Amino acid sequence: MALADLTKQLAQQAILSATEKPEKPAAAPAENLGNIVLGQIHAMQKALKEDEELAVWYEGGSGKFRVMEVYFPSWRLAVLSGLDAERALTRVIAPVETLQIVAKVVKVTPGNKPARVGLVAPKSEAKP
């Protein structure tokens, strides 16, 4: 009789486990793309020699311009500021996920001081 009870109990457990909804695994935390972008530009600038500068370019609907500052009011939103071909101040305000920027190490002409891209992180939000 004990074997019949054990079989019945195993069958009940199998039915219960088959009808239960499986627990969803905890979602992995989303990557902080703003922090990654800021870190990459900072690392590239840190590795520059005295006669080099990092030229960061943005090309989009407003045309192409050289980025001189990357400001993050929050980690999800970036404000790129710089000068276009006519030397007019240009800004792009965009979600970080949509940014496509190009960074290139260039030599500075002798006698000129290398330019550095300003990097500003959010003040009120902590880094994840």
C-alpha cells in the first residue's frame, strides 16, 4: 500500500508543478549607456600625448559638427555642444541610445594648445 500512496503523491506533485506558472528570473539591470559613453571618451582623452587631441564628431539631422562638450543632465539624456563648419554654436539634445559619435586622435599643429572635450556627469543622480 505504501508504494501506491507514494505513486499517488508523486503524481499529484507532478500535476501541481505542471500547472504552476514558472517564476520569471530577475531581469538583469539595464546598462548605463551614458556612463559608458562618458567613460570611453574620458579614457581616450587620458591616453593622449602632449601633441594630440581627441576630435569628437556628431553627424545627424542638423549636419556635422565637432563636439567640444558632452553634458548629461541625466544618464539617459545627452547634450552635445560644439561648433559647426560655419563656427556657429550647435547643440544636440538626444537620448543616449540614439547617439552616434565618432572620436579620432589628431595631431595638434605646433604652437597650438590641444583642445579637450568637456565631460559633465549628472549632479543629482548617483552612478549605478
